[in-house]
Amino acid sequence: MADQPGNPWNPAKQLGTQWQERLFGEGAGPSTGPTRTPAPPDDAALEDDVIAPDLRNYRPWIIQRGRSRSATMLGLRRFDPRGGHWLGFGLPYHGLFAVEYVGDKMVSLDFGMRQFVIEGRGLDELAQRIKQGSIATILEYAPAIWPDSPQGAIVTSIRRVTGE
């Protein structure tokens, strides 16, 4: 749309000098001040809060809550008492090929080149929730962190299985 060949369309010529106000309302036009970054959505804060384990009360897994979509990553965490720090893996749910379980004592996760075996008790709910994509993190029980052994479900071991 040009007035003449070779001349680009000029909105001021067609709409007058107040074309931005007419199109976008009062005060529209190029911004002269700094722009503000929009606040993160309410559910973004929940995702950050969900990952931290409760150091007072042991929970074998942390459920993804307050989100309309499934978690994208599955965290596996265990405490190294010698080093005094957490070790772990973050694995994408879309790379999970299979979830296998034996009763409520063992769950196996197949991520192709990486396989993990999770042992404990009361793990049937864990297997079900992993299949739904609602688990954010699985925590291995560490007596150094939680001295009182839990009565319900517990993850006693998270092992990476190698083919060697």
C-alpha cells in the first residue's frame, strides 16, 4: 500500500498527526521511559517452592501441585553423608520409556540410556503418580537428615543401573 510506486505508506498522511491515539487510545505511541518486566505467573512460584525438601518431616516424594500441566522434569535426590550435600539427577518426563514395579517394594524407571531402580516400601502410589507425571522429586531417606524412621512409605535406595 503506497501512495505512489516507490513511496511507502505513511499513516500520518492517511490518518492525520494523531494516528497513534486514534488507533491505540490516549497516550499511545513510542515509550520514553523504562519498561517493566511482567510479574511471573502465580504458578511459577509454586514450582520453585515444590523442589525444596522438608528437612523436618521426611516425605519420599514431592508432588507437583498447583499447576495445570504435568511436571516436565523428574528429580531424583539422595543425601551424601560423607560430603554433606545432596546428589541427584533431573530427567525429562518425555524421555521416560517405561515404569516397572514389583509389588510396593521396587520401582524401575527406564530413560533409554539411563535406568534407575528405586527401593523401599509403599512405592505403589509412587509408580502410579510417576505414570501420571505428577511427581516433581523423589527423595531417598537419609538418617543424617531425618533421624526418626517414617512409618509410611519410604525410599531406601535410588540406584542408577548400568549395563556393565
